[in-house]
Amino acid sequence: MLPGSSDQRVEVTKLQELVYELKIDQVMTRQVITVRPDTTMRQLKEILRLNRISGAPVMQDGTMVGIISIEDLIKALEAGDIDGRVAERMAKQPQTIYADETIMQAVNTFGRYGYGRLPVIDRDGNLVGILTQGDIARGLLRRLEIDYHEEEIHRYRASHIFEDIASDQTGLILRYKVQPKDFVHCGEAASRLKRALERLGAKPSVVRRIAVASYEAETNLAIHATKGGDLIAEVQPERIRIVAVDTGPGIDDVEKALQPGFSTAPDWIRELGFGAGMGLSNIKACSDEMRLESKPGVGTRLEIIICI
Amino acid sequence: MTLAEVLAIIEGKLISAKVDLSAEVMTACGADLMSDVLAFTHAGTLLLTGLTNPQVVRTAEMAGILAIVFVRGKLPPAETIALAEEKSIPLLASKYTMYETCGRLYSANLASCGLFQVTADNWCNHASPTTNPAS
């Protein structure tokens, strides 16, 4: 992730989403180390040390009767009561959490009570796991990693489509409809094409040239074509061909239309920041080849080739 | 220059709700003609404009514009703000004219973005008044 980029914002939102989405039984530790009420504090010290844990639920005949932590052990040591029983030092009726609750509820409970761990029970009251703040962090990281990995695979698949699908000439055709005089949605075709090319793994500089050229072509269709038109992109591994085609009115003087600054666009188009006769020269500047054919009363076909 | 610095220099207003003010702009361009904006080459550029319609955001998206400053005290309509939100393009506003807003940023060493090579070549080839600019 780039620092300060929009990706970072996405990531934070993703984390917030996961906190509400992940359930406690997806991140908790299932193998719970427990002690008995008659376990001595000296035995407890060894159990905590050997298992590298900082606390344990206290079980009697299959029922949880309390919880004991390393803090209780320190207090016992201070009091010179290392051979005392867990039963005398444990916290009775410990705060628990249900396995089907969300991580968010656990985070709140940890925040409210300041406990180091929470025993996890099912709806029948059976102890099914134990949860620490470390479990939550690990669970979230694991999940983020899985999501990231899936996204990577997804991207890899898209960018290797031309290697995976073998033929003598593989091409991908993307067709976008452009509505006449629709300046609310004008730009959506170019925007979608841009995103598709990013997905396919095209270089950012090339994507930009294609985006600018197709946006200008789309704008031309929206401004001039009586019935709108089609923006068709044919993507091949080495080059992309973009064709903007309409059914009229056609251009009277193609030579003149290609001159920078020549425009027949109405004022309302100019108010939107277009129609200054720069569109075709912009398209030309972005493309490796450009052809414009038109017949008045029949239609116009603009073909652009950009090498990838 | 960070967006936070830009805001301070132009004594501007932030329009977008969620903006990463530490984002860096390398260059800037001022234009009310969107086709001209599309003719500038550099991605990561700050666009200064007096136009406020959603096509400004579309243009920014295609051209790789990093953020938009609306000049002359203009504020964009809701649909422009919504589209900018969707495309994650920060919107800022300045009460100063295009000339002064640009001047303030230029004086603070924010460089101008460049033109497409073809456009620049055209200038060299057709700069003389005796030459017909039509090609």
C-alpha cells in the first residue's frame, strides 16, 4: 500500500468491515487450557509458563466456575501464598462472550472491562474457546491476507487472459453504448474502458492515452450523433483499436473537422468545457493511428489504434 | 506540495468530506476548456478551473488529475461532488480569480504541467505567422 493513497482509506474501511463481519469463533483459540479449583498456585505457575499463556478458566465437573490470571498469581506470590488453591484466588462468575458474536462486541467488552482474556461459550453455556486481544489481531490479519491474496489471484487472472487463452489471434471486444445529448452519463464508457484496461494490467501511461482518446470520442458521439452511437474497443496483446461509430448526421467536410479549433458544437456544449474543436487533435495526439471516415446523411466512423 | 499546503496558500475551502490532505501534487494546470486539460500530459496534477459541472470530474479521472480547485468562489453542484466522491478525487475551492489562485501557487513553486509532445512540436512548426496553422 502506498502511504497516504486512497488505497489506505480503502484498507481502513475494510478493517472496520471485518470487525463487524468476523465472528468470535473464527478467531478464538479452541484448545483451552483449564485448571481445577484445587490446583495450587505453584502448579498454576508451571501451567502458565509451559503453555505460554497468561490466564486460564477454572473448570469443575465440566462447568466453568471461575477464571484465574497471572495477576492473581503475582498477588499470591506477594502474599507468600504460592501453595494456596486456585479456588481462593480466582475471579468467580467471569465475564464471558458468545461464540457467534462479532469481533466488534469483543473489542467493546475488552475496552469496557480491561480483561486480558474472555472465555467463549456457546448458547448452551459450554466453554468452547478462549479469546485474547492477540487472537483478534491475528484473526484480522489472517483474514486481510486471504482477501488480499484472492484479489491478487483475480488480478493475475485478468492480466494473463491473453496467455491463458490461446489462439492465433486473441482479441477482447468491449462495446459501450453512448446516448445522444446525455451529458450526465457521458464519460462512463471511457471510465469503464479505463478500469477494464487497468484490470488487464496495461501500463498507466498507455491507459491514460486510451482514456483521453476514448473520452473525447465518446463526447463527440454524445454531442453530434443524432441517435448516439457505439464505442467499441478491441483489445489485443500488442495494441488496442477503438472504433466510435454512429448513424448520422455525418460530417460535411472531414478535412475541416480535423483542423484544430474547428467546431460545430452548440453553445451549451461549450459551457460544459467542450466543443472548442480540440477533440480530434487530442485523439490524434494520444493515438498511434487515427482514421476518420464520414458520409453526410449516413454516419461517421472514427478508428484509433494505440500500441500497448 | 501537499493538498494541505495548497489549501493554506490559496486560503481555500475543502469541499469533499474525506480527503487525505497529505497527498502530494507535483504540478498544476489552470483551464476552463476540458479538452485542453486532456491535452496536458502529467498525471498527479492539480487542476484549477472555473467550471463546476460533473464533466470536470470525468476529465480529471481520464487525465489522471489528483485534485480539483474551483476558482472565483464557485461551488460545485451536488452531482459533481457525488461523482468526485465516487472517483476519490478531492475537491477544493478558492475565493480568488483563476489568475490569482494560479499566481499564488506558482509563486510558492508549484510547477506547471507540460503539453503533449505533438502539441509542443506543432508550436515549433507553426509558430511563425507566415505559416498556415492548419494541418
